[in-house]
Amino acid sequence: MTEEKIPDYKKDKKRVDGRKMDELRPISIKVGVLPNADGSAYLEWGQNKVYAAVYGPREALPKHTQNPYKAVVKVTYRMATFSVPERKQPRPNRRDMEISKVLGEALTKVIFTEQFPNTEIGVYVEVVDSNAGSRVACLTAASCALANAGIPMKDLVAATGIGKAFGELIVDLNKDEEDAPDAVDIPFGIMPNSGEIVLLQMDGLLTKEEWAKLVPLGMKACADVYAVQKKALQEKFSLSEVSEKNVEAVVEAKVKQEKADTKTEKKDQADKKSAGSVKPGVLQQVKAKKVRK
């Protein structure tokens, strides 16, 4: 049995899948894919495939879960039984509950929850195919789904994985890199416009110098994710079916109609005034002529 060759990132200057150290896997996002949800999104990130759905704000039930000062954000994270090579048990495990909790805390940071007291905002994320980085993929998709639902937010949440594998600092770790002997995996999520960190976990150890180098890499990677999020939302809400000329024509027709309505209204008012100015004696003479006939 031959020993498995460990990649030499320092020598090859590229990763197992051919990416650069600071390069993300291909990302695509579609918004508004589930018609029965208030907001939804579908994300493909490398091999990861994620659906996110948002329901609410709606009355929080049971009532003892209500908060009279703000909405409660409830996130449910699940992985399909067929999403990983070895069949996953359908019931939620400790990992599912932990990820649901941290995703809920991250999204609560960006939602104006104080506008919806005694309510809950339900966020459901389902991983149908997984290959490392599922929690940051779900957080990214859930953020787009919230925007699609029209939930007031301070900002979107853009997230990615950063860390270390085979002696190099890298972003967006895949499964092989997560299983490396020296692997360090850090889910990292921010509000892109303010740079505030809303998700930060660490599995492994880094030096202070390595952490100082990783943060700028994570910020840049999150900015790239944010660009994909904005593009997906812009495509959903752009005037794709109505050209600028059609918009101008609609506006012009509306202005003409308003002018015509104004003229008609002025004419009616003038007719009423003229009818009211006829003297009573004249009306009696007209009636008398009709009687004689």
C-alpha cells in the first residue's frame, strides 16, 4: 500500500484543486426560488448546494417565546441525508443545533428586530450537497433570503472560511484542506459596509502573526462574496421586462391623462357655475312656455 502524497503548497504555489491561496471556489446565487416562502435563495459554492427560506415576521408561538421589545430570529440548519458520502441521520444532532445557534446570532446582529416586537422571523437552511464550508454558505444564502423577504437590515452578511492547511494561510477551505494534518478552520462572517465581524469560530491554533495576516485575506474574500450577493439581488429586482423607453412612455401617458382629467374637471365646474347664475324669473318663463305648448 503506497503512502498518500501530502501536497506541498509552498513549493507548488497552488492548492489541490488548482486555486490560488486567496481564491474562492466558484459561487452563484439565485434569489426568490421558493414561491411559498416570504423570501428565499439558492446558493452553489463549489460543491456546496444550499437552499434558504424565510418566513415572517409572524406571531411568535408558543407565547412564552415572545419578546415585547424585539423579534426573535429562529434559524434551523439541516443537512439532507444524502448531502455527504456517508448517509447522515435525519434527526438533528449537536452540530446542527450549534450551527443553528451561531447563524441566528449572526443574523440578529444585522436585522432591525426592534421594529417587530412579539414576533419571530423563521430562517430555514437546507444543505443538499456538502463539501466543507456549509455554515458560511448557509449564512450567505440566508442573508440574501432575508433581503428578498424585505426584512429591514443594517447590511447583508458575507461569510467565508479562512485558515491554514499544508503550511499555508488560505481562504475557503475544501474538504481535503479541512482534513490536513495542520488544518485550522475559521468560519468568518462580516457586515461588509462597516467591517463588523458577526461570525468568528476557530478549530485549531494559530500564532498572532498568522492571525494578523489572515484577517485581511478574510475581509477581501468576504468583499468578493458580497459582490455576488449584490449582483443576485440586483438581477432579481431590476426592471428586466420594462425598458427605459417603455417607462418614459408610461409616464408621458399618465401626464396626458392627468391633464385631460383636469380640463374635464374645470369644464364641469364652469357648467355648474353657469347653471347656478340663471335668474329665477328666467327659469319661470321657460317653464311657462313649456306649459303653453
